[in-house]
Amino acid sequence: MELENKNVLILGLGVSGVSTVKALNKLGANIIISDSKKEDELKDFLKSIELYSVKLFLGTNDVPLDDIDLIVKSPGIPLDIPIIEKAKKLNIEVITDIELAYRIIPKNKFIAITGTNGKTTTTTLMGEILKKAGYSCHITGNIGVGILWEAVNSKKEDIFVIEASSFQLESIDKFKPKVSAIINITPDHINWHKTYENYINSKKKVFKNQDKTDFTVLNYDDEVLRNTKDNINSNIIWFSVNSKLNNGVYIDGKDIVISHYGKIVKVMPWKEIKIPGKHNLENALSSIAIGWAMGIDVEDMADVLRSFEGVEHRIEYVTSIEGVKFYNDSKGTNSDASIKAIEALEPPLIVIAGGKDKGTDFDDFIKSFKGKVKALILLGETKDKIKETAIKYGFNNIYIVGSMNEAVNKSFKIGNSGDTVLLSPACASWDMYESFEERGKDFKEAVYNLKED
């Protein structure tokens, strides 16, 4: 895609925005940046681009569009804001970074991994598997690494493993991965997508441009995904924790196996996977399916799965103090993710939850407690909403707090030796923090401070 001397407007100066600035500068584009945040809120990002020639519109999205050739928006910016509506009327294309990356390097192999939960773990795990197999790869996307700067500095043989969010996928047009994967779909981001159906459809866009030369990895245990097979033109590879498959990756007794048209290939005993929990078994099976599509040796995949310890902020063991264990699951940004964390750990649990309201309910979250959770500590925008739901289902041991530090101190005060304190908010972080990473770090700092008291 030719961008030299084109006027490109970047909407939103976050991680992806900085990467986009650097890439567009290298490609010779004229760069305009708009962000509704003011200069003092963006100082770290502005410092990252201070050497580049850009025109800034900060604290506003009221930008003249007369000479704009293309808009690259930060994934989380809604499509119904006035500047995007105006761009559509002027026939100015609005895309996200993964779409532009594909247009810049369409011959590179892209692996796009999406789903409501498990994206980060699977993307990271897949990157480790590719590295073990000797490939040069880039781990990018929603995982916190902007793809465009990686793309313009890549080689033809490089592979891109992309954690693709529903926000990114909503604005794709030509993006065509060699392998796409949807790990699962449950309600999330309804406040952004407006309906669950819209959210599902955004996820399905990951395979919309694929053909018979490509592969799509799907979770057979997920009814939404099982019913979508007729819409797919690529080669489907199923994975399942619960069912034996004629073609796909599944559990057969003690082993993970690949069934390929009657031929059975043993990968490894499933109990040898290092990361805990049924949800991580799903992540492992999806990674094996992707690896199989890419032609990676099963021994390389098994070696990585035996040593891979997971990712920060996802059921991450922090420390033990006086017999009380602390786990950081700040990546649990929706009910389904937090349910998986509760299922993965041994009781009794003290759960810290609450945060930004994304328009979903918390019934299933509370129902998952099933005698495992002894106390619930709530903070953030959704604290009252979750409390009301808990009381509705007869769970009353609830504490309302105003900060993470207070939550951690309360959990330790009511905890006993043998208890586990789990931060798994079931909500986004944006009411109190810039990101789930910042929230997780705040939790860990508060836990470590207990040792110093």
C-alpha cells in the first residue's frame, strides 16, 4: 500500500498509536494525530514520538478532514463518534492497525487469535512454540505491542502472531490471516458493540476473507462456534476438551491427541501441561491446533507446554503470607474469565472484584462460587451491581472498599492460613486505572506491602 505523501489521521495516541506514528513516518506519510485526552494526560506517549514531525489536535476530535486520505483509529474508539461519522460521509476510509499491517505486508504469514478469553495466553504460548520451532516471529496486537512498527521492519519470512480484539476486527476489510483462531465466545463489551450478536459478528470477521489455502481453529465445545461452520471457507481444525473428534485436537484418556483423517498422533499427557485450569487446557489445545496447521513438530509443541508458566496478570501466583496465598488475575475483565479463575483454584477463596461496567450481568459469576468462595470484596463502578446480584443468590459475606490497597488489607485481615485471595475483577479496569496491567501491578504492590508491615 502506497502511503508516501498521503495525509493520514491517527485517532488515539496509545500503544497502537505510537507504533502507527513510527511506521507511517518510515513510509513517508504526512501524520496528523487527534486524541480527546489533553497533553498532560498523554505526556509519556508524546515523549515517545517527540522526534517525529506530526500535527497534533489534543483535547478534541474536531479535526478538519478536507485533505485526509486515510484514518487509522485506535481499536477501542467507537465507530459512532461524530468524526468517524463525518469521515464516512466524505468517503474517507477508517481502519485499525491490523488491517493496515496486512496491506503493507500481505505476503507475510499472519496468525490471528481471538475469543472472549484466553487470547493473551494463547498468543504468547503460540509465539513460544514458533520460536522453539526455529521461526522468526512477532507477538503483536491487543497484547500490548503495536503491530505496524513491527510490520515495516519485518522480513518476508517473519510470522506475525496477533492477539486480535473485537474492536480491531470490527474495522477490517481485506485482512486475511493464514491461520485464524476463535478460542471461545461469551458476552463481553456489550456497551461498545450494543448487542451480543454484533459482538459475535465482529469476532467472526477474523475468518471472513480466508479461503481453502487457509485454516480456521475453533472450539468444538462452544455452541456458538460449532454452529458457525457453514460460514467458513477455510479448512476448519476443531479442538475439544470434552469430545472425541474425527478431525481435530482432543483429550483421549490421559493424552492430548491429533486426529487427522483416521491417523492419530499423540502429543503429550495433558497433566504435564504446566499452566493450571481447564481454561488453560483449552488454550493449549488451540495452540496445538494452530501449530498443526503451521506444520510444527509435535515434540516442539509438547516441550513448550511442559515449561510455559503463563502470562502476567492471568491467575498469576504472587506470594504467600502467613499461609494465605495471593493470586493476580487482573486480566479477568469479564465474568467468564473470572469464573475460569475460580474454577482453577482450590478453596476457600476470598475474591476481589469490581471495576468498569461493560453492560453485562454478573449472575453466572456469582453462581460459580458454589461453596468455594468464602468472602467477596468489591470496589469500583460495579460494586453495588455485583453486591445486589450476590445478595439475590443468597451470598451475603460482602465487603465494599474504596481502593485496591484497602481491598488487599481487608482480604488479609479476614483470611486464614490455607485461604487464597484472588483478584479477578470480572470487569474492565478503566474506571480506576489506565489498564488491567496497571491494576494488577497495584494489587501486587499492595500485597508486597503486607510483608513490610
